[in-house]
Amino acid sequence: MAMKYLILLFLFSCAEQPVQLGLVEKPVDVDEPQNKINHHSFRDAEKWAKRFNTPKRNKWQHPKEIIEIMKLEEGDHVADIGAGTGYMLPYLSKGVGSSGKVYALDIEDTLIAFMNKLISKKNLNNTVAEIIPTDDPKLQGKEINKVLFVNTWHHVKKPVEYAVKVRDSLVKSGIVFLVEPDPKVKSDFGPKHKIDPEVFLAQWKAAGYSCHLHDEKLPYQYVISCLVLN
């Protein structure tokens, strides 16, 4: 009996343990979906603007509905991470008002240059475009209370680590919004870009958030909001 107990104890002690992120447990397979995606370049801003900044996108993206779900208010500080060619910026700028601030963040310098021209052209005086590295949103000191990822989160590698960095930079009761292609709906998004919302819910919960899959669905996408647990 004693020998059997020792064997069981040994096996238990050798069992694989979850990876730790501070006080947060990270499931061992939490990065797997993003790692299966071939992440293409977005350096050609003019090329992507013809696809991303077309009025036709309004019919499937529903930007005004996204703003309504975010419940933007005068004075909010919002970070649009993976802002691309700035499609959401006019809507975000209007939503936060003259006393608010919008940070358009992306990893490509060509996209930042394109968005700066857009900001100037549309007189988005409360909006700035800044370049960030692939592994850090660089939100420190910006007093961000709302973060938006539109068709971007599925490109983030090491998502739990990234979500922790977002968490540690937000003000108290900060909220993150993910807008992602629905795997249950036929669309132009590739199958590997359509990841089940339960995967993303698990990632953000592992990073210390309380998350919610919204009932208000866009035609081709779902929306997740995650509140920082203080």
C-alpha cells in the first residue's frame, strides 16, 4: 500500500503544470490558434486602404454599431490597436469628443504615415497615430480606459502575455473590445482567421479579465468585451 501511494505521488508531482504569468495560469495550448495563421505583411498602405477604407465595408463591418457597443463617452481615452489604415478613426474620434483622445496604434511605419495623412485630412484633432512593437501595445502613461481590436486579435502571437501588458496599462475598470470574424458565418475571411470566441474568452480570462460575449452580433462578426479585474 505504501509503495502504491509513493508511485502515485511521484506521478502526480511529474504532471505537466500550467505556465505561470504572474498570478495568472496560462493553459498550455492557449497560443495555438494564432500560431497556425500565416501573418502577411501590411506595409503597402495604399493597397490595403483600397480594401479597408471603402464605403462598401460599412455594409459588413457596421462601425456605428461597434461604437454603440463600446458606449463611448466624452473624454474617453481609446486605443485602436492594429488600426491599419484608420478605418475606425473617424467614428472613434467623434465618439470620445473634443476632450477625449484616440490612439491609432500599429506595427508598420507605412500605416502610421498613412493614418497621419488621414488624421490631417479629416481634422481628427483628438487623434494621434503611433508605431508600436509586435509584442507590446505601449499604452503606459496614456490613461487608456477603452481598447479596441478590430479584425486584429487573431494576428497577435503570445496572446495571453500581450493581454497582460494591456491589462497592466489600463486605468481602473478599463475595458477591452474584440471584434472578430464569426466562424459560423460565411464571409471573405479565411478559415484560419475565424477562431471560436471561446478560445479568445479563455485567453483574456487567463490574463486576469472578466469577459463577455455580446448578444448584439454584427452580420459577419462577434464582439467580446473584457473588464479588468482590479
